[in-house]
Amino acid sequence: MWYNVLMKSLDNQILKLLSNNDVTFFIPPYQRNYEWDEEMCEVLLSDIEKVANSGKIQHFFGTVIFYAEETILGQPDRYILVDGQQRLTTTMLFLIAVRDLIGDDVFKVAIDSKFLRNNNVSGDVEYKIKLKQVESDWDSYRKIILGEHLDGKDKRSNVFKNYKYFKNSLADLDNNKLRQLVEKGLSNFNIVTIQLEPERNPWEKPQEIFESMNSLGKPLSLADLVRNYLLLGKSSGQQDHLYRSYWLAIEKNLNGDNSSFTVSSFIRDYMQLIDMTSYKKATEVNYKELYREFKVLFGDDNQEELVKNLASYSQEYAYLAGYKESGNPGIDRLIADLKVMEASGFYSTILGILHLRTELKIQDDDVINMLEAIFIYIARRRILRLAQAENKNAPTLVRYFDELIDAPDKKEKMLNLLSDQIYALRMPNDAEIQSYLLSAESNFYNLRSGKFLFSLVEEKLTKSRPDISDHILQMEHIMPQTLSPEWERELGDNFQEIYDDYLNNIGNLTLIRYNSELSNNPFSEKKKIYEEHSGMQIAKDMILNQENWGEHQINERARYLIGILLERILKLPDGLNNSQNYSMIKKTPRGNKISFDKLGLVGKELAYFDDPMIIVKVIGDKEVEYEDRRWRLSPLTREIEIRKNRVNSSGSYWGAKQWTYNGETLKDILLSRGDEEADEEDE
């Protein structure tokens, strides 16, 4: 930050900061209330346990910024916090919980006197307590520190809820383990303290700095959080090496102007690829949650290997974003087409396919065939305005990569996989699409991909695809949007019914490259313009040969265009084009996000599918215990496969397939329950 060179900045430890008996920290009124929730406390406790168990890890706990105010003789120094109140408050709540649980009276008094209270103060309780909260939290916090009775209002506060969480989480630990969490865990939490001197340096305005960091400043992105996680805690030489060798490549690969393809969105899609499941989109409101998930997923990986892998995959993501060319125009064209069709749910799957190509596990033609299959699936669904559950389901397709690699016909294999999903994820067949596009309910004019699909029809007719970004390329109504008396005569006595049913029908629409408004010109005049000025074959076929225009002609042209779409652009194999392309077996769209609570497995033991000597105990809704550590199932599966020197093509594992309970895989248990959910797209 710009002010590091101006202000007093030094490395410190959180407990060393709190052990100063001549200081009371005050949280100024412009600070927000205490907002940490239980999930954040869970992460903190996990970090404390990890550091305590390692015996040597140093953990960076962030920055604490403050300035000193004058106090009267006999009172401790009054330090006003500018940044760090959430972390300091949560640390104090943890220490209070340890104090209230430990049976070692000497250690209990030591915590209280060294970290929680100022012993040299008598009378003024504000100075007696090391950390004075903002007023809305003060009563609850003061009562917890002093061991006083809390009423219902106090117990609804976040400070009490988090204090209670720590007490409940630590309740089963003996005195020795509680001491270790403080002496070997929290004592190795390092911070950077910055002391402002606003009286000496007028530019050091605490409130302005706070506002720039918290209220007005942009929150740290997922990319920022992950970068800091991978680099902090390393020596300056190691940081320089990791940044220059790998992270800089990520930033360069993904340095473009498309907001959908940031480094943060790349990290989220990489997580989906590796974990074979969906995560929330990378937005400001989700960054911290995704970061916590990232640490759970990769927390035990070698960090240099992890950032190296990220750098490698970022190259393929640059192809997906359109920032770089893949070296094969066919691949680049299909990627661009998929983006037009709004295939974001498939980005992690496409990323994996492109990486298989980099690893020479598939060839360029294989990539094209698989992407064509995905395009056909997406385009058919978009015509019917279907998108439900795609974002949840698409990342799980990675589990079939080994089958795809071995398949002789990869396009057909991918189409078959996509046709074996639940009904909400179905592949619409020819009859369903034709029936819809011929119906009065269809509205091809307002279909977001309608103009693009027409450009593909034109390409099939002329081998030249028009540029849909060309401002003079228009979607034109043949029967106009405003009927003139001449058009009413053209359509006949039931002109209003024809207008209502067919105005936006695919048969009444065409592409035209013409920058003059055709408006409601008579059909005879429109035909001349289509023939002489449109520059488009799609504006001539099944139009110029008509003497008049009405219901019959619209239906005939609709069938003609639908035929081109289904037979030449979105063609399915004979076995799929008229079959019900969905599975009658209920599936689990949420991939490997297993709820052990719902399955009734908390407290039970699971065995590895091919090694019954590997046993884990289920200790929570999403976690198991193995080798005295907490794991999510997929990262543990990946770790075991690495130890066994057998890594699959994708490096991704669906834990439900590889863990058993009473001889039955979790996948089969899920399917036998019929646990289907109609998931909606991530917002």
C-alpha cells in the first residue's frame, strides 16, 4: 500500500500485541459492527489447529492499523483501531472460550491477565478490558469477558454466538490440548502492525484510510485472496520465484477486457474442474466463500505445484476467453460459437478438454468433435429456452473423461452422455424442436441466439457466415410488425389471427444486410429488395418464389429452415434424433456435494472401494477424519490416488464413486434414494 513507506510498520505476533498491559484498543464509531459468522470462526479454528499440530508453521493473520490518543495519567494508552477489529475481536472470543474451559487455574489466570484485561486499571471497565467494542456489541462482549449474566438480546449478538461456537468446539479437549492451541497455535499467528501518526503527519487521516480500505475500496477478489495465500508466508526469494515463474503468467494469459474471464472466474472454473462439481460464480459477494472452498480443496497441496498447475491451465483458459488463439481455427471458432450460445456452465468442462489436448491425450479433431457435441446440446436447449440445472450438472461431466479418451467416436460418446441426464437436462429431439418452432408459442425473433442461428443457416447455404456484430445486419419481419391495409388484404379475412400466431415465427423472419428501414412495405416490394440488396441467400430461399405471403407460405418456409437447423447444423445420430433423450433413472445433479447428514452417515465409517484397510470416519455433514485430519471426500480421494501412483486423466475424482458403506458405493446409495433436485442456475 502507498502508506507503508510513510507510517511505522513492523512485523508482530497477535498475542504479543495483546499482551501489552499498558494498552487498550478502542473500535471507533465509524467502524462496522462485529460481523464474523460461525463459518469464518470455523476457518480460524482450523488454522489454529493446523499451526498447533505442525509445531513449526507461521501463519500470516493480516494487518492491524491503529493510532494513539492521549490519555490521562494512570490510564493505559488508548489505541484506536482503523483496521483489524474483526480479527482481534474473534481472537479475543477464542481466548475467552479457552479461559472458561481450561481446568488449569494458573493458565486460566494467565490468559485473563495477560490477554483479556489490563491489571493496572481499577474502576473504569472500558480501560480494564483490552478491546473496547463499538456500542452495539459492547454490552454482550463486556459481559462475556467479565462472566456476567447475558439476557436474550445479548445472546442474539454475533459476539455471543461466536463465543458459544468456540466453547462448543473446544469442549471435549483436555487441558494439554487447550494449552497447545494457544502456545503452539495462536502464538505463531503473525500480523503486520501499522501505527499512524496523524498529529505529526496530517496526510495520515485514519478515517479516510479506513474508508478507502473498507467502505469505498473494492473488496479483495478471489484472485487477490488466492495469490496472497500462495505467496505469503514464503521468503522474499520464494515469493519472487513463484510470482515471476507462474503467477505473472496467469495474469498475462488472462489480461483481457471480457469481464466473464477474469483470473477469479478462472480459479472458480478450475475448482469446478478438479472437484467435478459446481461452485458459485466468482462475484464480489461470493469471493470470500469461494476462497474458503479453495483452501479446503487445495489446502494440503504443494503450493508451488498448485500455482504451477494454475499457470498451465490459464493458457487453455486464455483460448476459452478468446484472449489467445489455440493454433487451430476450428477449435477457436467452436469456442466462440459456444460463448455466443451462453454455455458458461460448460466452461470448466471445456477447460478440461483443452488441457487433455495440451497433454496429448486427445488430438485436435477429438477436441472439435467433443465441442461440436456440446454445441449441439446447448443450441437445441436454447431454442426451447432451456437452461435449468446446467451450471450444476455440466462440471460433473469431467468424471467421464477417461471414457471419452478411449471412445473411438468422441462426438457420439459425448452426445450419448449428454442425452443420459435427468429430464430437466434433456437433449431436445427433432420432433420436440420442430413442434415448438411451428407453434404459436415460439418467438424466434426474441430468441437471444436467433440472429446467430440464422447466420449459421446462411453459412450452410453459401459457405460464408455473416458477422452478427455488423450493425447493418438485421433480423427482418417479412409480414411486418405493423400491418398496413395492403398487408391486411394480402393476408385475407383472418389477417389478425395470422398476425397474432405467426409474426415472430421462424418462417416469417430472415436476415438482411440493408440499412434502410423496410417497415411495412408490400410483399412485392420487399421481394425486390431481398433479391437486389440483401446480399443474403436466406432472404431469397422460399421467399422469392412466392406470389403472396400468408399462413401457408410461413409454415412452408419454417419447415425449410427447421430442416436446415436439424439436419445440417444440429444433427443428431439416428439413435438420438427421435428418441427421448433423458434418463429415467433419477440422478444427483449436485455432483459430489454429498450431505452425510441426509444420508444418515455422520458417525459411521467408510471404506475405500479397492482397499478395505483404508477407513475414514464421517465427522460432519461434508467432512471425514483420516490420519487425525479433517478432509472433504474428493480431496482425500485425490490424495489417496496420488499415494497409490495412479492418477486419472483429469486429476479429478468424484468421491461418491470410490467410497463404500456396508459394501455399497455412496454413488449407488444416492441413486437408490432417488435423490433428484431440480436445481436452478447459479446466480
